Amino acid sequence: MKPLIYGYMRVTDDMADKEVRLIEKQLITFADAEGYCLAIIFHEQGGAMAALDELLCELQRSEAKHVVVASLEQLSDHPLLQSSFLREITVVGGAVLHQTANPWWLTS
């Protein structure tokens, strides 16, 4: 059985549907290629952090310990917020964060 992985992405008002679908496809393709079963993609709408909170709750509740994003910019455009959200996912959620580009310093 493949290990579960959750996807996370921010959807802004200026994003075209095509761009949203492209990011979703990147997350799905990554999960398949890396041997994960993508359980769900959490979509953040606007400036709220409701989807990130839901993701953290799900990580604490479930056995899944992997999250994939297209890039760190999906967490936030601001480097300090990226770092904070990365910490939340890895420390509070106990998960490994992957990017579709999969840089060595985000995965273990």
C-alpha cells in the first residue's frame, strides 16, 4: 500500500482556472512518480489560512506524514512566513514537506 501524501496550494483571485489545474496536475504527478497516494489537495482561498489549519489538523489526526507543494511560494510570498509555515508543517504536523521540484533540503 502506498503511503499517503497531502497536497497544498494557494488559489488567488487572479489565477486562471488553467493555472490552478496545472498546479494540481504537478502535485498529482509528483505523488504518482514518488510512490505516494495523494489523499487530498487543500486549497487556500484568499488571505485566510483555513486550509493550512485543516491540513495541520489532518496531519495530527492521520498517519500521513508527507505534504507536497508546487513551490514554497504556495505557502507564502514572504520568506519569513514561508519559514513559519514550513515549521508548522514539519514540527507541529510532523510531516516532511516536498516540492514538485523536490530540492534536497526540504525532503529526507
